[in-house]
Amino acid sequence: MNVEEIRTFCLSLPHVTEDVKWGADLCFCIGGKMFCVTGLDGPFGVSFKVKDDEFEELSTTEDIIPAPYVARYKWIFISNEGRFTRAQWEHYISQSYQLVKDKLPKGVKAKLD
């Protein structure tokens, strides 16, 4: 998936907002918390959160590294848009969305539901 396809998919998820942070990073959020980040300029790159038990395996495979600054929260960085199939991209982005949503404070979740 390219950046525009990722953007379209992220915005199709309920209650997602987008914002540009740090000058050129397109951030997708649920309840004010980021679940997917991609660059607007430069080479392709996408970061998102994965399950704890997936982090080690994914972050040591080709074209994937622990995401700078947020690896301790089990985020990975993918540098090749062809690394996953469309179905895999959608799975991991949806999973990241759900992982972040599940950790939102009860009051924030109540407003979303």
C-alpha cells in the first residue's frame, strides 16, 4: 500500500483523526492517541503498534525495525511498501488501532462509543 491508500484506510476506521506533527509526519489518532504514522515527504516509511508477542519477530525481519522513539511501546517501522500484502497492511493497522483504543481512558472510550 502506498501512503494515500494507507491514509484512506486509516480514515475509514471509526473516530479517526489525522494531524501533521513534527513538520512532515502524518499521524492517525483514535481518542487523541496515535496508532499509525507515515511520512508526507521523502522515502516510504510507516510506524504502528503491534502485539507484544509479535514485536520481536516482526522487528527482526527484512525492511522492518523497532520504531525510533516508540519501540519500547512495541511500535515497528516498515521501510518498504511492498513488505506486506494489502490484507496484511489492513490487519496490522486495524490491530494497532484496536490496541491503542483499548488503552484509552474509560471516559474517552465512552465518548467514542
